[in-house]
Amino acid sequence: MTKSLWINLPVKDINKSKAFFTALGFSLNLQYGARADSACLLIGESNFAIMLFEENLYESFIGINIADRRNGGEVLFSFDAESPEEVDSLAQKVVDAGGTLYGEPGYKDGWMYGCGFVDLDGQRWNILYMDMSKMPLG
């Protein structure tokens, strides 16, 4: 059975992308991706791994060209926050690090508070706080 899942993402500039994601609180894992054209980032308590590869290296793995993320998207990456205030703080860190908000922080359905952002390479992300005590059951 599968032991772990890793997400692999193409980036234009590995150094700028490392700076962007570490500004959001992701940590570098130097055990993997310590080359000049790649990096491994760990997220959350379970240390979920995201690998960043400069575009040429990424394309050598996938055997096709990278899709144009400005004209469409197939994946939305989401991670949780511990409070609405943390969502707001992370949203500001995104902007300060050079990312773009496509969804301003706010409530949805009375129990979720979040925002959406685009990283330096056009990948879409969602930061979400969920108040499970207010979640509708059904």
C-alpha cells in the first residue's frame, strides 16, 4: 500500500519559490530536493511534502509540456488555518511575498472563513478555517 503522497509542482525560479513558500511558514526539507533546480517543502503537523521543480526538470519527469495555468486550472491546493485571524495573517504574507489574492478573506456559509491566492507560478491555493461547531449536519 502507498506510504505517502507527494505533490510535485513546476516553478520558473526555484529560489523565488522557496522564499515565497517559506514566508508562508512552509519549511524546507533539505533531505530531498537539495539540488539547485528543486526543493522539498513540508507542510503541517504531518509534514506533507510538496516538491518544487524548475520547469525544464519537471517536464523531463512528465514527458509533456506544462499547461498554461493562466488560462485554466485543474487543481486547487488547500490547507487549514487555526483561526480567521491566521487566515488574515497568511493572506497578508502571500501579498507581501509577491503572490496574488483571487478571493479576499471572508466567511462562507457561516462556518468557513478563508481566502484564495495564486502563487508566483500561477498555482491556485485556498487557506481555510472551519468552525466545526457551526458546520451544518445532514
